[in-house]
Amino acid sequence: MTDKVKSGEEKFKYFGHIGRIAVILFLGFSLFLVVSTIMLIFLTKPEREVVVPDVEGKQFMEVYNSLVRKGIKPEIKFKDIADIDDGTVLSQYPKKGKVVPENSRIKLVVSRSEYYIDVPNLVGKELPLALNNLRNIHRHDRTLSLGTGVISYIPSEKVADNTVIDQSPRAGEKVRPDRKINLLVSTGKSAPDAVMPDVRGQSIELCFDLLRAKGLTVNEEIVATDDPAKSGIVVSQTPARGALVQKGDTCTLQVSYNRLDKHPYAAYEKIEFQIPNDAPQGLYEAYIEDSHSKRIRFSKKAGPGQKMVFVFRREGNATVTFRRDKKRIDDMTFNVD
């Protein structure tokens, strides 16, 4: 009897132990399910979505912070372009209105350039109208201005008094806003006076013809400059402004020149042509022919061993023809890179 009681107690203890283990396993499994469900809900929680704004045509620096605040990461690719403000967003992807998850990337193509203005055509306009055109240049929704540089005057049998004959830089050329526009203006059908004009700050391209119209021989001394915008500009002159001059006199001009590594479509070029040692004395001239016109840019009596040194402005490909007493002796060409 005692053995049977003991056997029953042992069975009770055994099944009680098994029950406790089962309860513990059940509770553990339940806790595992709860924790797993919470983690699954947390991990599969939908991301916040944002609407991509329209940033095309806007300055990148102005929209960068707003994009970051919205949870969009800008990715930039630059494009070199001359006629659009530097830092302008040219295109975007995704496009405006697209709904994307937070922390998505937006690809932006941004302009990289200096700010340029197209020079207006002033030739043939009366001087007051030309100056007004420089002060009021309409570009998209903005009104811009270019400053006036040196204004030189020359008699003309064909162009009316106070009318622009030529300009530098020329119409259509792209320049920075701080660039000044030099003008050559007609004084009408009056004879050239015997006074040396002030050509300091003027481009050699414009004032060369002005001085030749007075019967002067132009001698150029070339000085180096690191500023491309100053290339071809007269730095100093002899005789001084207002000095009496007459036909056949020589005037000496110091002309700045920026050395070119490449040859863009429009630029100033420097010429140093050695006259052969066996060449006779004579009137040596250099004729320029390019996309703009055919013209003389050196005319001086010289002899064997001397140099023809001058600066001229080229548009497009150019041919320089050297002549002695109107007869061709040599030539050289300049091609756009």
C-alpha cells in the first residue's frame, strides 16, 4: 500500500514538473510572438513620403536648404554654359510633383558659368540713343546695363554727325557686366583738325583708323597684361592729348596684350614680322581679312631687318597679308581652335 502511495506522489510531482515547463515554454513563446510582432510592425512601418518641389530655373543656393528640410538629398551635376546665370538649376529628376520616400535623392543639373551680357548693336545709331541702349538691356525679365568706355570722334563723308561708326566689343559678343563699350563716333563732313586726340583707354582696333585719318603713322609698343578684357587697349600715348600734329607725324602708343594659349572666335592677336635682310626700303603694310572685314592694321616706312609689330582684333579665321609698296611679300593665317 505504501509503495502505491509513493508511486502516485511521484507521478503527481512528475506531471506537475512537466506542467510548469509547459507553462514556461508557452509564456516564452507568447513573449517571443509579442516581441516579434512589435519589431515587425516597427521595421515595416511605412516611410514618410514627400512631394518633389519645382526647382528648375531657380538658384541652387536658394533651394538647397529647403530640399534638405523636406528630407530630399540633392545630387549635383554641373554643366558649363555661358548665357545663363551661374548656379541656375537647369533640370531635375524626379520632376516636380513626384511623390518619393523621405531621404530620396534628387538629381540636379546646375549651370556653371560667369554672368555674361550680349553686347547690343550700336552702329548707325545717334550717340544719345546708343548710350540709352547700353543703360537699358533687357534680358529675360531683368533690365541690365553696360558702361560706356572711351568715345573717340572721326570725320566721315558717309556717316552723319554724332552717329556711331563702330564699337568695341562688337554686337553680339558676350561680355561680363563690368566690361565697358568703346565707341567711334562721326563728326560729320568736317576736315580733321591738327590736334592729337585722347585715345588712352580706347581699343587699338577703333583708334587706329582715327589716327590714320589724321595722316599720322602709328607706332605700337606692346605691353603684357594678365587681364583678357584689357587686351588691345591703349595704355599711353605720345604726343599727349591736345598736342598739335600734322600729316606725316608719328604717334607712339603703348598697347596692352594678353597672351593667348588658345584662339577663341574673337580675340586680339599679336604680330611680329621680321622684314628680310635683303628686302629694300619701302612702305610696309599689313592687311587683315577675317569674318568682320578687310582692313589695314600696320602702315609704316621701314627697311631690311626691321620688325612689323602690332596688335589686331580677329573675328573667326584670319589672314594677314604683308605688302611692300602695295606688292605682296608674305602672309600668315590664324585659325579658331
